[in-house]
Amino acid sequence: RQEGLVRETLRRLQMMRKELGLQFTDRITVELAAAGDLQTAIRGATDRIKAELLADRVDLVEADAAGAEEDGWRRWDVAGLTLAGRVRKNAR
């Protein structure tokens, strides 16, 4: 189950990169908010997430700390669990 949660998280974040018009080579910072099994899966896969997304940082924040869409946050349902995420391009 955790592998599936991580794959789905990666898929959502890759789509977000594309929506933001980021190039594959752009370095990013990822902020994620999740709870329960989803949070556990993400915590165990931060190195993988960083590697696959070219992220310099992956910050896991409390679920209630996720901001509004106006602040760049998106929310998804992942296997019945709520995932919130924000991707920001890093300065070079």
C-alpha cells in the first residue's frame, strides 16, 4: 500500500510541475501535508521524491498548515486520504 501511495504522490507532483510550466531541469522545493498512512509513506520516501522530482528539499508540514490555492497549494484525494502540496522553483 505504501508503494502505491508514494507512486500516486509522485504522479500528482509531476503533473503540478507540468502545470506550472517548469522545465525538467528546474530545481524545486516541495512542501507536502498529509496524515496517517500517507504521511508515513511520504516520510519514508523523501529521498526518492527528491531524486525523481529534482527537488532540493521536501518539507513535510502538518495537515492544517497547508495554505490556500492562491498561495500555490493544491489538494488531492489519494486512496481516500487527503494530500496537499506546493511546488516552488528554486532560484539558481
